[in-house]
Amino acid sequence: MQYGKLYGVGIGPGDPRYLTLRAAEVLRAADVVFTVISRNAADSVSRNVVESLEPRGEIRLQMFTMSRNPEERAAQVRANAEEIMAELRAGKQCAFATLGDAMTYSTFGYVLEIIRAALPGVEVEIVPGITSFAALAARAGTVLAENGESLHIVPSFRADQAASLDFPPGSTTVLLKTYRSRAALLERLRREKNVEILYAERLTMPGETLESEPEAIARRPEEYLSLMMVKKR
């Protein structure tokens, strides 16, 4: 059987102007473009980005649950992968558009594993994208890491894990999806000295917010598309 080709496309932080030329080319040409929405999000940023390109193919929205139940998450990923594989078996060129980079804390990685196992030999092309933390450093004009500093990326975490977070001297720590644990994180950081904090919401999109004062950060409403950078001197 001749399968269609699968593209994993990182679309950057949310502004279509941060798409790479290759990403725009693939998304415009694909037969079907799968976009993503979380139950915690009011709108699909990836769908909005793809629609701005006026692609020739169909745009299809897939829900991904953020449930803490691993069986529920696995079932949702499996169902979405099966939907993509049906199109690949029909010989269609399929693109999966995901915020940031397709291979960095992305839902695409889970889908790709299932598809590769079920469709051996399927052709896959990964189109890298700009990560949220690269965009944060750029928007703030702040160096992410340099001169031997270490860079730590912490994915979404529970509030009860904040107390155990470590911020080594000479490091930059990026904490993703802080919307449920921000208060606990700020409380943890009160015990740290020689730290610089930078919090961001909705980078490159309407409503973008950058804030460095802990008190002002604490007053912000919770936002799913948020992250925090902590530099320890």
C-alpha cells in the first residue's frame, strides 16, 4: 500500500509571522491539516495560524485532553492517531500543526509513535518551529543562556511539586504552562536570592503580557498559554 506523507509542523509561538518558510509551504499544500485544541483552551491557536495561510486542503481540529488519568490521555491520542492514519492510508498528504516545535513537548510526538508503529515505512518530514522560550527571550531582549550557563526546561507541573524545584547558580530555568501552579511557584521563589523572574502570557499574540514583579504576576488571572523564566546568578 502506498501511504500519503506525514508532516509534523512546528508553527512557533502563535503569530503567523513566526512561521518558517517551509512550514508555510507545507501547510498551504497539504491535503489535510490537523490542528490542535486543549480542553483548557478557549480557542485553537494552531487552527487560527493555519487559517491565516488560506490553505488549499481541509483543516481538521483534534481535541487533546490534559487529564491526569494516563488511560484517558492515551485513548485520546490513539483516537487522534487513528483519524490521521485513515487519511494516510487513503494516500493523502497530512500535516499536523502544533505550537512551538514539533519535537519539543509536543502532542505530535505521541501521535508519531503510534503512526510509525502501525504504518511501517510511512514517509515523515519534521518541520522545526520556534519554541515559546526562544520567543520569550527574544521579546524580552533577555539572553536565554550564555557563557557556560545551564538551561533547564520544566514542563507543566503540579503545585505540590513547586517546593522541590531546584534553581542552581548560573542557570536559567524555564517553567512551562504555569497556569495551575503559579502561586506555589512564586511562593517557592521567595526563598531564593539573586534571581530574576520573567513571566509571559500569550506571546506574540493579542493580549501578550510580560511581567517581572512577583506581586504583579500574582495578580494576573490564570492563562493556559503562559510560562516563566527564572535566572539564578
